[in-house]
Amino acid sequence: QVQLEESGGGLVQAGGSLRLSCVASGRTFSGYTMGWFRQAPGKEREFVAAKTWSGLSIMYLDSVKGRFTISRDNAKNTVYLQMSNLKPEDTAVYYCAADRTGQGRIRAESYDYWGQGTQVTVSS
């Protein structure tokens, strides 16, 4: 009932920036928590950031705090991940996800809808 589509990935040098976008369609995501996850080859899918609908709860992976910012425009059904000072270890496929319960969860299993992912590659 909800489709998510990410965009904005690409190849950047270390220290560079990218902004990922995720547009939801099918229904409004008002009330949903939106999250970003990433998965590098051979690694588990990893929580990156999440924000509840109200913005009262925002969570980040420790290693991205101060570098990444999650934001959302509920009227546009869009969530963003602004990534700055990118590091090679940030290289992964990034996925957006929606949690219909509206809780600020960090476990991938808690999310109901997923995008197809967008590749972020950071060269050293």
C-alpha cells in the first residue's frame, strides 16, 4: 500500500556530500516513522537514521552523528538524508523504510515498507 523510491546516490570522494531523497506514494505517511538503513557487501543491514512523523524522536547511528541529517517533508511524503563529510566506510546501498507504528525503531524488522535502495560509493 506504500511504495518508496530512493534517489540521490552516487560516487563521491571522501569529504564530499550527498543528499538522498525518498518519496512515498500510495498513501500519506503521516504518522509513520521514516528511517534510513544501509547495507554494505557482506554486512548486515544497518540502521542509519530515523525520524518520527512529529519530529519528537530522531535517532542516528553513532558513527554518522554530526555528519548526517534526516529530515522530512510530510506534505510531500518525502524524507531526506543529508550526508556530509562522507567517509569510505559509508559506502553501501542506502534504503529508506517506513514504520507504520510510528515508533522510533532502529531494527530493520520493525519497518513495514522498503525502497529498492540507492548506491552510495565514497572513494578514499
